[in-house]
Amino acid sequence: MSDHGKDHGTDPAVPADVPTTVPEPPYYAVVFTSRRTDDDPDGYSGTAARLSRLVRDVPGFLGEDSAHTPGGLAISVAYFRDLAGIERWRQHPEHLAAKRHGREHWFERYAIHIARVEHSHAFQRS
């Protein structure tokens, strides 16, 4: 199993509504829950797509899942092999700029939770 995101659900050919492949534990899950403002919706989408491509090159990145409700709640989960990968992403210059812009324009509120995953499994109907 690779420690680099390309093997774990980050294939652009896989639809966004398909969960990422379950990595072998232990690994870390970064859960980002947010409620957006109505400010700059086009800029947000482009930035989110750009960041989703950039994070794939961060050593230790394993994949990501996201979901959005019609009411504006968004939940994104990024999976990393280790805390060092999370820190590399946290300090990435484009990610830092997007966070600043997000606090100023895009988000009414958000929360970030980082958890170590000790067990995981998946099911897929054949």
C-alpha cells in the first residue's frame, strides 16, 4: 500500500460521491465541517478544486471524502498516514492563503477535528 494519495481514492476518474478506498490503519482523519456564506461562490469552487489537486502531492496523503447538504453544511474528511503529512498540508502556502480568504469571505463558521483511526473497514455491493 502506497503512502502517497494516488492509490487511495484520489483518482479524478472516480466520481466525487464514491467514498475513498479504506487505508490500512493506523492513519489520521482530518474532519472539516463548515457552513458557507453567500460571498464569492465562484472563487470558492475554483480554490477548492485547486486545493484538492495540490493535496494529492503531499507525502502521506491517502485520500478524501466530502459531502454537502442543500442547507449549506459541508463535511470534508482528508486521510493522512501520519501527523507530519497533516502538518505539511497545514503549512502549504496556497492552503494558508485559502484559509485566510475563507475566514474573511467564504465561511460563517467551521471546525476541524483530527483523529487517529485505529480500525476501519468497508463494504461494497457487487
